[in-house]
Amino acid sequence: MAMSMGGGGSNMSEINVTPMIDILLVLLIIFMVIVPVVPKGLEALVPQPPKNQTQQQNNDRTIVVQVLYRAGQSPTYRINDTDVNHQDLLPRLQEIYANRAERVMFVKGDDDVNFAYIADVIDIGREANVDHIGLMTPKIQEGQ
């Protein structure tokens, strides 16, 4: 077993890792200072109950616009259970959603109604500043 002692005149160069370790330690300290130690929770406001109970009952009601098929004629429209003319649909929806914070509307069409009429109701809902418009399908109705 022989061991060489490096006295043979050949130069060996090695990487000095001490400065690299110093840089890594400084970066580690910097990142530890930047990241907050205590996690901060979300600042959220708790919704307050309405002062008027009748206002709560009106706001909780879901708005469903129905497009009903009539053979050979233009369809009829209903907002929940109230019949509405096509011309009065936009003003009525604007009146309903004027004081609502949650602007959600569902559109329900008969099977035989042309989709152009349903798309027209969706456009009217957008004009009335409704944020979310959903389409009701038979599967959704069965689940209720």
C-alpha cells in the first residue's frame, strides 16, 4: 500500500468552497428576514343581517326567467311566476336587481323553444347588469 505525498512537482487546483458557503449563509439570512415569521390571516368582513326582515325575504328569492313555447307564435316569458311581455323584460329585471348585492339569474326554456329566444333573454340579463346567468336543465330541476 503506497501513498503519494504530493511532492512530485505537479500542481493540482481545487475549488475553494468557503466563499460559496459564506454567500449561501448570507442569502439564507436575507430570505429569513424577508419572510414574515407570524402568518397573517385574511382580513374579512362578516356579513351583517339586514335590518328589515321583508328585505331579506325578497333578496333570498331566486330569479328564474322562463321562456315558454307557443306553437306558431313567439314564446311567452315569465319571471318566477309572473307573466311578462318581451318589451317589459329589461325594465322589470333592472327593477329587481337595482337593490340586490347578489345578481344571479337562471334561464329556463321549454324543449321546443328555439335557442335564439333564450340567447335573447341572456342578452337582456346582461343589459340589466346581472353578474351570473345560469341555464336550468332537466337534471338540475330533478335535484330540487
